[in-house]
Amino acid sequence: MRWLRYLNQWRGTAKEAFDQVSIVAKFLCLLHVTDRYIISSTHVQGPSMLPTLNLTGDVILAEHVSHRFGKIGLGDVVLVRSPTDPMKMVTKRVLGLEGHRLSFFADPLVGDDSVNVVGDNVHASTDSRNFGPVPYDLIEGKALLRVWPLRCFGSLR
Amino acid sequence: MGIQNLLWQVTKKAFTGGIIGVTISDRCCSVVPVRGDSMSPTLNPQRNSYLDDYVLVEKFCLQDYKFVRGDVVVFSSPTHFKDKYIKRIVGLPGEWISSSRDVIRVPEGHCWVEGDNKASSLDSRTFGPIPLGLIRGRVTSVVWPPQRVSKIS
């Protein structure tokens, strides 16, 4: 009955392996939930948000709680999924909400649940002046503070 | 003491289950009920809410946003961000759609959606092309009621 003994040994090892894998799986799920619903770090680069964000790339912490409750306000720097390329995320500032008047745009009133987002560097930014107001649900997070480079650590101004 | 321990164990299990459930629902697939008859007869062919269809929505398509004409998708409304609609994609970026009065080009990164039941459907003919980023999943099949279980083409 040697094979019975081998079977029992195998079962013990398999259970141990399963336990380890399930710990890793649970951890990855926790990572996903935190990254999608609570807070995440993003590398942003490009000239469109100078001087607030550096040209050569910053790492910022963005929170994903406010936009689910509709608490995005004027002047917030938000992470938004680009309406021209759904695989790209862009960082811009909210300058116009539903019903607000702006001097920037020819037709200042935006429709329901759309926001106008503009980059701080108006000379080098494709934003709502090009692609129009974006539906609110494309907003995925609000920038909280910058964590890299260290000399610029802190909130964005 | 035993009750406290039991409560803690149950809370831990519920929390873990919840996190795993949310991850699966976000990355893999979820089941959603269909309300309204804008997709008749494909979905909800009867107007009786007791017989509403439940459909399986897969989320793998959100990795690369590659859709084809004819896909039935779930997307957030461009006008009321808390609402979700289910419609069919009839126009991909760059294509021309002839709506009631004129011919419209679907811009890059957007798509044109219409319900199968054109008479009672709030879709792109009203709110225009929607950004692909609003799409939350693709409907693959009906899972309830049992006699309607089928794949959606």
C-alpha cells in the first residue's frame, strides 16, 4: 500500500501549496480594491500641467473616493480617461462644471454631468478646448499630493 | 469570549469574500439585471418586470477596448453619471452614421450606440457618440430566466 502513503503525502503538500496561493490571491485582490477604490500612485508626465506638475514626470497620489460621491469641485486636479483614446489617462484641472459660466469657452454652459477640464499650461495642452466637455464618469480620481521628486513633496499648487 | 471570536472570524471571512467578489466583478465578469425594453426583442422581450433578463457582462474587453460593430455593451450615461445603459454598438471610431437629419462621423475614441428597439430607446440618436472610456463591460449571454439562457450575438 505504498501508493496510499504517497497519496497522503501529496495531499498534505497540495493543501500547503493551495494555502500559499490563496494568500497571494487575496493580497492581489486587496491591492486591486485599494488601487481602484481608495488611493493609488500614478506617474504623470508631459508639459500640459506646467508649472503645477513637472515636465520630466512626477509621481502623485490620487484618491478614488471623491468622484464616486460627486465631490469634484472647481480647481481640482483630476485624473481623467481621455475621450480620444480610452487607453490613456490624462491629468487636468477642472475649470467648468455643469451650469457654470466660463470666459474660456465660446459656449460656456455645459450640459448635464459634463465637466470642462483644462491643463494649466494653456499653450501646450489638449483638453476641453479641443475635445469639448467630458462626461463626469470619465473622471477616475482626484490628485492628492505629489510624492516624487522629493524636493517637491506636498500638495499641488 | 467565544462569541467575540466567532464574530471576528465571520467578519474576516466576509471582508475577504467581499474583496474577492469586487475584484472578480471588476476584472472578470458580473451579472446585471436589464431594465426597460430598449433592447427588445434581444433583451426583455416582455414588458413584465418579473421576467426581466439577467445578463452576464464580461470585463476582459476593458483591457484593450477593442470592440466590433454589433457588440452589446454596458456603459455609464454621459448625462447622468450614476445611470448605466445597455445598448448595441453600431458605429466604431471613424465610421459615418446616418441619423435622422444628417450624416455624422464618429470621432476617435468614441462609438455610436443604439438600442435594438428603435422606437423606445434613449441612445446616441439623442446624446451623440459616447467616449469608449464610458463603457463598463460587454454583454455575452442571458443567464436568467432559465428558458432564455442563450448567447447574445
